[in-house]
Amino acid sequence: MISAADVRGFVLAELHSELADVGLTAADVGDDLDLIDAHVIDSFGMLEIIAAVEAHFSLEIDFEELDPDQLSAVGPFSHFVAAEADGA
């Protein structure tokens, strides 16, 4: 079983350098942080994170059901991936 905390931890570890570039650490990141709005990554970076999450957790996730405004927010993204993995 994959938890939202597992997904969150993986995403933040993958983005360690990008977070540091904008003066953040994983401990600074709240669930509502939008990675694109905070200039941590751009839309291409979001696609890379999605691919990395799918590869790391051996998942194929359809993000069509996730509100596009929440796709790049750490908490909603992590919870969505965990819920989708649980339903797979």
C-alpha cells in the first residue's frame, strides 16, 4: 500500500535541488504549496515528476480526474496518487 506520505516524501526528495534553488527545504513545504506557482518546477518539470512517481511506484495513473488546479500542489497530488494506487 502506498500512502500520501510515501508519495510526498518521494516527490520532495526528487525535487531537493529545485527546492533549494528557491530557498526551501522539504520541511518548509506545506501540502498547499503549488510547485509551479512557487517556481520550483515548470509544467515540463511536473510531467517529469509524474513520470518519476509512476516509475518509482510501478503505477500508471490517469490524472484526468484530478482538478487541474490541484495537480501541482504537493498535498492534493500526493493524496490523489495514493488513492489511485489503492484502487489499482
